[in-house]
Amino acid sequence: MLFFVAAAALVAVAAGLVAVVGLGSDEEKPRSAAPAVAMGVPVDTGVGPASYSSSPSTGVYAPLARRADDPAPLYEAEVFPKEAAALPDAQTGARLALRGKRLDHDCAEAIWGRALGEELRRGGCTQAARTLYADTRAGYALTTAVFNLASVEDADRAVEALGRGRGGGFVKPLSGAAPLDRFGTGFSMARGLALGHYVVVSWAQRLDGKGTETDEGLLSLLIEGGKSPAVLGRAARAGQAG
């Protein structure tokens, strides 16, 4: 029961943050046209979480239902803002530092699994942004990913596809020095959220590989990892414009 309560909390927190993020910087944002879809073939195998759950998009993200209405590509400073260089978590007492970041314009680079690759291709995936966070003293690591799809329907399908078993495919965690090179082995938990035409994935693990589905520390990190500054910011601005 704790897992499902935390999952619901993750959706509620993301929705609540939309209004807050909208009060941020008025910095000029790129307004270029939507890019054409060009996606390669992902590798066949990789690691995945022991536990995964997902949620479809909600009405809060209706202004982001179509990429045609949100055509500017995600950009580096938007998905990796300076404020996100560290991620404090009250539940675990950890302060996870950003250890890696990458923005790809070929979504196949950010995943493994042919089935997932076909779903993202079908959904018109044009970008994938990934981060790797860790606090090695506290013993926690977190991977996040954001995928830019064509529509809310595509995002809803994608978060379901991520949970179709280990053979179907998942996010490829960024590489890191030991012990982060073992991310994805042992017990880990992940959560996929459809937020309008975006998919946000958070994936948490104890560095000793231990844990269960009721691990409050991992559940808390899933919530923190689901707060994508880029997506929340766009949702807030789109809501204000509407």
C-alpha cells in the first residue's frame, strides 16, 4: 500500500509544482520549429529496475498535450539548470550531486530494447535528456530521463511500454565511476510519468543493491526525480498563456 500511496503523491507533487515553476525566470526561450524525427536502432540488452510503476498524463498538463503547440526543442540550460546540480532529499538525509548529464537528439541513444525503440519511434520521439545523481556517503543513486514525444497519447503508451518486462527495454543509465558503474544491478525502483507529450522517468537505487518495494528512501527519491524542471516550467508557462 505504501508504494501506491507514494506513487499517487509523485503525481500530485508534480502537478502542484507547475504553478510554482511558472514564477521563475523570464529569460528568452528558443522558439524554433519542431524538428523532424530521426531515430536509430537501440542496443538489444541492458539493465532495468526490479520494480516499475507508471501514471498517464492528467488534465494539469493539457496545455502540453501536443508538441505542435510546444514546438521549441528542449535545450541544455532548461533540462540541466544550475539549480539542479544537487538534489537534497529529506527522507534519506542524502544530498545527491549531479554526476552525469546528456541530451540526445536520437532517442535510441538513451534506451535499450527493440520493442521500446519501436514504441518511441511510433511516438515521434525527438529528444532524450538523462541525468545521473549520487550521494556515495549516504549510499543512494538516481537516474532521470525525459523524452520528448509528439502527443499525450504517445506519452501514455510509452510509460506503459517501459513496464512490459525486462526484455522490452528501458532507459540506459549514464555511466559513472565505481560504484555507479553498477547502477541497475541489485534492487532498484523506477517510475514513469506521462506529463503532456513528455515522459519523465525516475529510477532510484541503494548503492548496496538492497531494498524492497516499501523502501521509503527509494520512494522519496522517485518523487524528487520526477520533478523535471524543464517540463514543469513549460507546463506553467503554457498554462499562463492559456
